[in-house]
Amino acid sequence: MCRTALFAGSFDPFTIAHFAVVKRALCLADKIIVAVGVNFDKKTFRTLEQRLEGIQQAFKDDNRVEAAHYEGLTTDFALQRKIDFFIRGIRSINDFEYEKNMAYINLKLSGIETVFIFSEPEYEHISSSLVRELAYYHKDISQLIPNYK
């Protein structure tokens, strides 16, 4: 039986913290879909294509990870793809409060459970918004994103 997990987000950009969550979650699932949620009204740092390519490059040597994108509710996408469980990364108590509420709503809407992966201490300070801000000011972000262009 193949268990498929969904790790969904804007991933703008996909950071080494995201990468670490997926790598650690691979012991729980046979396949993980890293799905970029698309909101065309939102201004992004990287295009959808760049974000998908970055995820694909980060996992190019691991066929258990697939990059995908979707519009609309994450739960609708999860039901369409027959997802067994959601994966969410937790960096802090603030993340936990938000993610706990989202997990309850997702469960109510889809019947799909959420598994939380707590960030390793060396990554708990890394967020996509921090990386975007550093990039905006032309700072080197190469140590904060997986090794891709």
C-alpha cells in the first residue's frame, strides 16, 4: 500500500527549512507531493515556474518527491490526488497555533489528518518572508535555499 503525503504552501521561495521537513517526512510516506498553492492576486518573489523548478531541482535524485501546483482549496486538491495525510512544518509556538487550527479545518473539510514536523533548531529562524526580504535587498541567500538556481 502506497501512502501519499501532501506538503502544501506558497514556497516563495522553497527554503532549506522546507527541504529538511520533506526529507524527514519521507520516513512516514512512500510519496510526498510538494504542492505550490497559486493565488494569482498575490505578488510573488519567484514565478510559479521558478518555484516548481526549484522544488524539482532540490529533489531531482529522489523520485519519491513530486512537485505540483494547484488553485483553490488545499483540501480539494488533496481529495483529488487521494492524499493520505498532510505534512506541516512547525518552527515556533506561533506556527503551532495557526497550524493546529488549519489542521482541524482541513480534517473537517476532507477527513485527512495532519502530521506536524517540528523544525530542527538550526532551521527554526528561516522563513520564506525573511529570505524574500534579504533577496529584495540583494543579500546572498544561497545558504538559505537548497542548491538550485
